[in-house]
Amino acid sequence: MLRSFEGTEPQVAEAAYVDEAAVVIGDVVVEPDASIWPNATIRGDHGTIVIGEAANVQDNAVLHEDAELGSRSTVGHSAIVHGATVAEGALVGMNAVVLDGSHVGEGAIVAAGSVVTEGTEIPPSTLVAGTPAEPKGEIDDPRLEATADRYASLATRYAESSERVD
């Protein structure tokens, strides 16, 4: 569902996929080949939210307050990104939380269930885990890049073949 807020409507690229069960409100930009999955909530009522090209926001995730996802980044199932930046090719794992003013570096991974506290800078290609999230080592995992490709392909399949069944 796309909704305006105080006269500002979400801007969704024609080549993006927004599931009809997702909620996208207000000052939100969704770039080409990005995908937003069922029950995700993206609420642009306190600043702009940008979902970069081929980024994906998975089921039940929440983005709010000046959040930015770089191209080909992933926000996993039930994760929260609040007022933070997730750089190109980075992944926020399932049920993880990334809080205000934080920056997840390019190609970094926030492990499932971790909490990135306010103002944290995660270096590129670094795995962080825990509460609060702490560096566990550098990563170079080609499967991370494949996640963006897999979700872009899946979004195309959904857009072409998914039908509501009552």
C-alpha cells in the first residue's frame, strides 16, 4: 500500500517491486529493481527514506527516520533500520536493529539479532554481531552479492506472475 503523508507521496520507480501487503508512506524514494516484501513498513514521516537500486527490504522489516539503503543492500526479515545508513551491498540480518546515526559500511554484515547502537560506524566488509554489535572479523563472501541478484530476480517473477486469490 502506498500512502501520502501531509501531501508527500512515495516515489517508486516503475521497475521496482512493492508488495501490496507492504506499507510505504510519505517521503520515500524506491529506486529501480528495488524490492519491498510483504508486511514491511517504510514510514517517511520524519525525513526522507531512500531504497537504493536493487536493494531489498524483506518481510516485516521497518525503516523510519532518514534511513538510506545503498544499492544492492539487504534488510532481512523483521529487521529495523531507524535513522541510519546501510551502504552498498551491505546486509542487515534477520531481527537485527540499526539505530540512529549509524552507518553500516559497504559489503558489511550485521548478524541476525544484533543491535547496532546509535552513532556506530561499521567498516566496509566487516561482520558485526551481538548486543551491542561488535566486530567479529573481515568478510569476503561472494554469496552476499548473490542475495541482491536473487531478490531482484524474485521480484521480477512476483511482478509478472503473482495474483491475488480471494
